[in-house]
Amino acid sequence: MEYRQLGRTDLQLSALGMGCVTFGREIDTDASYEILDYAHEKGITLFDTAAAYGQGASETVLGKWISDRGTRDRIVLATKVNGILTRDFILRSAEESLQRLNTEVIDLFQLHNWDEETPLDEQLEALQILIQSGKVRYCGCSNYEHDALSAALSAAEDNGGLARMNSIQPPYNLLQREIEESTLPLCHEKQIGVIAYSPLGAGFLTGKYGQGGEVPTGTRFDVIPGHQDIYFTDEGWRVVEGLRSVAARESRSMIQLALAWVLAQPGITSMLIGARSKSHVDQAFEAQASGLSDAMLRELSEL
């Protein structure tokens, strides 16, 4: 496993990170423990969850695992707060997350969404309070666009009493590539870590969905129908069929190619993977080990 520094922080993240969205929501505690044990044994040290995942169920499962296995000092623990991000709500959400996670400090506490209603200074002041109190080590954001991240960075630069964003967590895959135009260059300039999620497009790039066909019960697109608006488009079907063609020609899986493509992109600190079984963890390690030739990387990028 390769370990990479997160921006200007002293956090070292595994290049593959464990996205914990399935724990307690899509799989039970026993299945979650099996995956958590396996991922940690294979060298994954970044474990990313959120208060919103299963209404706290993911944090609860992860916190119990940390306590039972005694792994707190050997992992980087990241979580998120979402909603209307007032000062009081951020502080209360952090306290609730700390309790569910069975820990005294969160390594990376992230704003899960951009909140237009609450003044940005109020949000960043709340994060700074958490840092000064020792309950949070570093702060970041998730699902921010370029302008939002730029505004947060400028606010912190102009006021030393406000927390600085040290990371961003955006969706990034062969189809969702909006961050390439301006967000990734900004992150490079300002030394912001990038934790990419949804490298398989919520499962779309696995090829298991057919155009015009029914969505299988229990899949991510069934659990969260909003994903269909993002991926079930003419462009989406064109990209997935192009990926299918390359995979058949190279005798490699679509999953392996899609994951390897994200891992090969410059500026990505860590790539989060979700899992319902140990085989899903293995897929990511196989993609990392196999890599991509320069020619194949260009071909996939041009899809």
C-alpha cells in the first residue's frame, strides 16, 4: 500500500480508503466487521464515514469496531456533518459523531455539503472551535465546487481565526470529471488533499445496468434513485459501452479498469471504495496492482 500526505497536514492516507457508507445501512454489523478487518489487514488506514450514512448507523458500527479491535491509533478517522450548517448544529453534530465513533478526536471533520443559508464565516468559526478544543485535528469539505472551495480558502486566509479547508472530497470517475477543469488545479496550487469517491459511478461503470432495463432491487440506484439522473444519460451509456469494449479487448474487468483510471490520475490523495463483501476490497487492490499503460490511460480518458 502506498501512503500519501494529505495536503499541508501531517496525516498520511492510504492510497485506497474505506468508504463506510454501506455499514449499518446496506449490510449488518457482522458483515461490516469482516470487511473492516480485511481492509485494515491489507493496509487501508483511511476510514471515511458521515453522520448522514444510515442516520448515524455507519458511525456507530465503525466506532464499535474501533473499540473492539483497538485500532484507533492505527487509522485515520474521517467523518462529515451535513444540513443547515449553523455554529450550534456543527458543534452538536461533532459531539454526537464523537460519541458514536467511540473516540475523543476526529482526524478529519468535513462539511458534507455547501450551505448557502449560513454565513461561511460562522461555519468556519465553528470548525475552528472544534480544532482549538482538541476534538478535531483538521477540517475539510465534501461536494464543494471550485468557487465554494475558493471562497472558504480566502475566508481563512483573510481571518486567522477561521479554520482552513485541508481537503476536498468530490465524486470522480470516468463520467464525472468536472473537478479536472478548475478544482484540481486549485487544490494543487493551495496544497489541498483530494479524496475521490464514487470511482465506479455508484456501480454504473460495472456494466450491470442496461439502457432501458429495470434497476435491480437493492442496488445503489434502487436505494438512491437520484443517481439515475446523473448517470442514465446518452453520454453515460456511451462511456459505459466504450469501457465494456476496452475491457473485452484487454481481457480485464470493467471494474478494474475504472478503478485503475482514477488511481492513475495526478492530484488524487486517496480513492474511497465502498464494499458489501471482501471481494469488493480485492477488486480495488487488483486494480492498483495491475495499473494502466500510458496508451490505455489515454484511451479511457478519451471515452
